[in-house]
Amino acid sequence: MKTHKKTMYRLGLLLVAWFTCTSVFAGLQDAGRVFIPADDARIVYMGRISHRIPQAVTFTYPGVSIYADFEGTSLQMKAKPGSGDFMVEIDDHLPYRISFTKNDSILTLAEGLPAGIHRARIMYVLEGYELKPVFKGFYLDEGCSLAEAPKLPERRIEFIGNSITCGYGVESDDRNDPFTYETENHFYTYAARTARALNAQHLVVARSGIGIYRNFGAPVSGSKDCLPAMYEQVMFTDPTELWNHSLYTPDVVCVNLGTNDTGDGKYDFGLLVEAYRKFTAHLRTVYPKAKLVLLTGSMLNGKSLEDVKKALDIVQAERKQAGDAEVYRFDMSPQTGSLGYGANWHPSMRQQQKMANELTSYLKELMNW
């Protein structure tokens, strides 16, 4: 049977068009676009995530990040409506914020890009235990797909903390503002900034108002749902799924707690010390080789600051006496108002940057980075 030359030529053009974007076409066609589900192996995650929902990823802690390299000129993201806010970085362009409101399920992250391979870095910047965000996947140009899975930095930091680490009020410049999701942004915290400055991954376990033995405003005797009680969970307030620590082994763990335990001046110093003692011992069991850094944050002052410092010094000395020389202490400068305040007296953007500068310098020397 003879095949007409024009037919063969058209077939060749179709094959060229097919392979223009990728030779590994994976996804679902939808109105001229390609859908790549969140469980695709070429999408890389940083932070505690759950795969309980088929082809999707759920999480609650701030700082959870999504990394993908994609082909084409545009990128759209699909998530559960009401998932909240993300910071997006495309290639080397400036980061920007997007919000999945109750009416949004698909948002455009980029369009009009030059043809070729591009890099997307997307960070969840809120405390999602109320919003329960769900990332479902990406839409790409027709005929395009994801490139190979990007490689993340080898250095790894874990941050354990409270509202300061979450980024409560950092986008406000009025100390009288109440808490809103609109002014919270983990991307601008000392933790995220330090990780970027050191070219390190970072995993976050933090929630506003939480303490190491007593949450803010709780009885002096303590709280059942303080951070050590939540620490083993993949998602905050969900005890049915435990985190597998082998999925992320940090080089250094930074613990910034104590502000809520002592913030109203009503606390039991002995219980505070005991909580730090037990939690530090637990972290050492979980991470036998990591350096543990016990921090004081910028919102502590006066007697509360002195007592938290004293408690941390006691625990560090005990660990050293027990043969653990890899527990360290670092105090970030208390805020004075010279750099302004964020919402509800929380660190401002400039104060968070100062904290990052201090901690970056300290960790660079400690870790020889």
C-alpha cells in the first residue's frame, strides 16, 4: 500500500508538534490544557504533608512548599476553594501572593512566559488548621508537561515555634491591628528568611498562641494541646496520622518557644523547665545527630525573658552533663519598637529581618555553612 507524501509530511509535523513541549506526556487534557495531579513524582514538596486524599496533598503548617519545573508559557494551580494564601516565585522574578478564597479553585500563576522550561516555587504562608488547605495539581499549556523533579538544597533546618515563626501580623504596620490571615505571611519570617539566606530547606512546626507547657492564657498548671503534644502529628489537631521523621532529617533544629508560656506573667517556672527538659530529650531521640538550638524570641522581655533564658540554660547544662554537647543557646534581640510593630505587637517586617540576620550569622558559624 502506498502512502501519499503529503500525508507523511503532515504526520511528521504532528509528531514534531507532539514532542515540542515534552517526550514524557503525563496528565489529563482539559479544554486545551494539561492537568498534572499533585501526586505526580515530578512535583517535590518541603514540609509535613499528607497523601490521604487521592492525587492531592493536604497540610496545615506554614512554610509547606511546592516545587516544580514546567514547560510552556503559562501555569495554573488547582486547590480546594478556601485553602488560603501562597507566595509564588516563577524563575527569578519577584515573589507575589495569591489567595484561594471560597470562590477560587484554579488560579493563574504565570502567563506570557517565553517558551521553554521554567521553575515554580510555591509556599503556603498561613496557619492552615482552620482552613485545611488541599493542593490538587497544575494546569499546563496543551502538549506540555513537567520537566524532571527539581533538586532541593542539601542543608536542612527545622523550626519549632509560635506566632513569631508563623508570621502573625508581619504584613501589618499597626500594633493595634487584630489577627487576620491577610497580614500573616510566613514567607517574611526570620525562619524562612534564614533558610533562604543559607540556601537550606526548612520544615516548620508552629502555631500562634502555643507554648511548650502552657498555651497563652491557659491555666498555670499547663495545657494538654501545647506544642510537644502536637509535635508527632502530620497536621495540627489531627492525631490520626503521625509524621514519619525519616522523611526529613534536619542538620539543625531551632526551638523558639516560651513567649506564650510566660507572656501574661502567670506561669510555673518548674513546669517550664520540665517541659523544655522532656521536649529536648525527645528531639534528641528523634534526631540523634542534629544540633539543637534553643532560642529566645524578640517578643520576650523583662522577667519573662530572664526566666526563659534561665530555663534554657538549665536544660543545656543538664544535656551537656549527660554527654550531649550538641545543644546550643541563642538569644535574638528583644524588639524595642525602633523597627515598628506588626499586628498585635508582633514583630514587624523589619524586626523579622533583623532576627533573620542574627540567626543566619549564628547558624553559618555553628554549622560551618
